[in-house]
Amino acid sequence: MTYSIKDISEMFNISIYTIRFYDKEGLMPFVLRNKAGNRVFTESDVSLFSTICCLKNTGMQIKDIKKYIDLCMEGAATIDLREKLLLEHQEAIMNQINALNKNLDHIRTKIEKYQSPNAFEIISEERKMVYEEKCENHLL
């Protein structure tokens, strides 16, 4: 089965413009064109395009995605290099997840405070402490 650029656009919820941009950036050397000059995607192309979207959606830069795709196009001899690239990307994603989780914990703490039965008193006391701290440091 083959797919048009419109099919891929709908399948991945990505604009045709973006797909063309990816192609111009060299991310899709595996996609061939038909006699009319239109890009035609096969099942294996869809699989590789899915990987491109995954890498982009997780923050990998276009130049690094291109490096990964180029390694894929070179064949099995590049498995170790591909693995290294993906392990580094995985570590970056894990660091982002950890940072997001810390921020989420902070937000949850604030929400719990605002939802507590004595939220007004807690916030009023915090404001009083901030004011006193500023005064003690001769900032007010």
C-alpha cells in the first residue's frame, strides 16, 4: 500500500508544509516520487516517518534527526552509533521528565494549600511573613 503526502499529513496530524520542510532538510531520503513528481510513502516509509515525528516531538533537533536517519540509511553497520544517539536522547528526555515532575510537585503543593479549609489564613500569614522579612532587611 502507498500513501500520499496528504495521507501522511492526516495520519500524523502534521501539516503538508512541515512534511515538505522535513524533506528539504534531508530527513526523508527514503521517500521516492512517482512519475508525476509527487512523494509516495510506503509502509516502511510511514514507520520511519513515525520515528522522525517521535524524535521531533521529544525535542531532538533537526540536525540530530538527520544524523539518525542518515545512519539508518547506511545500514546495519551503524547500529552502535544509532543506539548511542538514542541513548543520549533518552537521557535528555528523562532529565526533562524529572524537571517537569519537580515543577508539577511544586504546583500540586500550591493547589493543596489553596484547597485547604484554612487557605485564607495560610496565605494571609505568608504575606505577613514576607512583609516582615522585607522590613527586617530594610527593603521597605
